[in-house]
Amino acid sequence: MQDRNTARIMKSIISRDNPTYKQLKKLTESARERRKAGLTLLEGVHLVQAAREAGILPQQFVVAEGALRHPEVAALLAGDAVARTVVLPDGLFNELSMLDTPLGLLATLPLPEAMQPASVQFALLLEDIQNPGNLGTLLRSAAAAGVQAVWLSTGCCDAWSPKVLRAGMGAHFRLAVVERADLAAVARGFQGKVLATCMDGASLYQTDLRGPLALMVGNEGAGLSPALVEAAGARVTIPMPGGMESLNAAIAASICLFERVRQTGA
């Protein structure tokens, strides 16, 4: 199939029983399948462009028939002569999409090789963050605040799942993301302040956040484990004069990250 307004179309799929479609479905649903294939799925032009700007090229585009003449999609496909393109009927595409109103573009992306950063001045350590939306939002806030590296415990959800990537809005490609990390060992080896976010720490706004800093944030319900709190050099809390018991993990971390930005005048 060929359309002069798009890149070369290598394959059209019309059946759920097609092996390529079955693999795409598995990539949307299973972290195990993503690790096995070494691939994940990006949805939308913005994420694909963010990956390409970071030097990570899509392996394959998946396009809904109805999106072939969408200006942004057509321009993206026309500018990439490497990745092959698979076209799906809109109904089949929508079964892969995470959006209520899909634009009609997915891309399979090789999973980047995890690299332990050599020297870090600003880091985020996440323990057992299990909600994909929360994890993506945490990564997005971290990237926006200038964090260089994020370490995730084994209990965190898959950082490279399509849902986390979607919530991260390109943050993955601006950070060193290290999964299945021993957070206590990372904390002990960090050359700078290591702060645990807790309910009973010193006020965040009275704590010096300048200089090399690693901030630890725990599970949405349970918070940080006692062992990880013990590994920190100090504990901080966000004052809440309104009387609420707690904040969403992603919101709390964002407040802490941008208080550091405020203090450093970045």
C-alpha cells in the first residue's frame, strides 16, 4: 500500500489474529512481554519526537487508517525512511490505544539500556510507586525540576509501560531512569544530602535543599519503608495547615522538587 502523502506503507493488518497485531497487544498489556521483546509503545506525535530528539529511533509505526492524512502524522511518517509502517483499521487501532480520542499513531521503540549515572547532583529515589499515572507524573516533574537521575525500587510499576510513558510526556528521554535498584545502597553511596519524605520530619520550607540532593518518595499508601527512612540523612515533611492527612505521592514530590528549584534560584 502506498500513499504519496505518507512514508512507504509496508503492511496492512485487518485481523486480530495477525501475529504482528497480537504482539502489539501484548506490548500494551505486559511488562514481561516488553522486556522479552526489548520494546515498548509510544503513543502520539509528541512522544515520538521526544524519543527521536534523544537519539532513540522508532522501530515501527502503527497508524490508524483515518490518521494517514492527519498533517502531523503524515509529516512524521514522511520524515522517517527507516521505520516500517503498519496500517490498522480505526477499530483495531483503538483497541491498542490508551486514549479516549486517539490521534491514530503508535510507535514501537527499543527499550533504552539502563545506564548507572556517574555523577549526580540532583536525584529522586522512588519506592514501590505502583500507579502508572503517578509514576509518569513523578518523572515529568523530576525532568522539569532538573533532576538528573531517578532510581526505582523493584516494587515500582514498569517505568517503560505505555501508560507511564504517556503520563511522563517525554520525561523519560531527559532522565537517567534506573529500574529494580537497591535504594538503600544508592542512598548510602550518594555524595550529598539524602532526604526522606515523611509525615513527621522537619518542615520542607525550613530545610536547606541546596547542594547535591537525593529525595526519597515512598508508596502511595504506605510511604517509605522504615529501612529506607533509616538510610536517609534526614526526614522532611510538607506542612499542611488545612488539616488533610496526606497528599498524592506525585503532588508531594513535585512540591519538594520545586522548593529545591526555588532555593537554588535555578
